[in-house]
Amino acid sequence: MAVSGSTRAEAEAQRADGFVFRRLARVALKGKSAPLDVHELVGSREAVPAERLEAIRLFEQGLDLFLERRFAEAGGLLEQALERSPHDGPSQRYLRQCAAYEAAPPPNDWQGVYVQESK
């Protein structure tokens, strides 16, 4: 389930360390100028296996590098995340995007923000 940063913060305020979230992307919603972080609610902390937690950690490190335009390094971490969670769609998607951006880098003003074109 995808949630906003404010929803994540509220859930964590209500039940500190009760949930596992994963940051997925920066999105600028149609009609808005400021991007927001979108998170995945993975599950309750006690229900998420250690291997999945490690895959999430690697994914988020890879995402940070991706947003810094360090696509080769990001790809390496995303591959490690996929070794632990082979069917993870977001890791697969970002890994493909890393390869595409290594071949043809995004424009200099690229901020890593997905701009929503329609509601």
C-alpha cells in the first residue's frame, strides 16, 4: 500500500516502531509544485522477516544514490536487494532506470521527481 510522508509520520506517532515503511519515490502531484515522498507500508515490524528488512535497507540506499545521479552504484545496491527479494517490482524498475540513465543520462536539471500528468 502506498502512503504519503504525512500518513507515515502519523502511523509512526500512533505506534512508534510498529510498522515497516519503504520510501518509493518523489512525486509531484498534478497541480502541485512541491514534490512529496511516497512510501510503501510493508507491514508490521514483527511480521517482516530479517531478509526483507535487509532488502529494504539496500533498496533505500540504492534509491538515495539514484537520486544523487550515481546510477552505477545505485544499480549495484538494487541488484543486492533483488538477491534478497527477487520479485520486488520497485527494485526491478529502478535497476532498469539506472541502466537507461547510464546509457543516456537525464537532463542536468533532473531532480529525480516523477511528475504526475493526470489525476
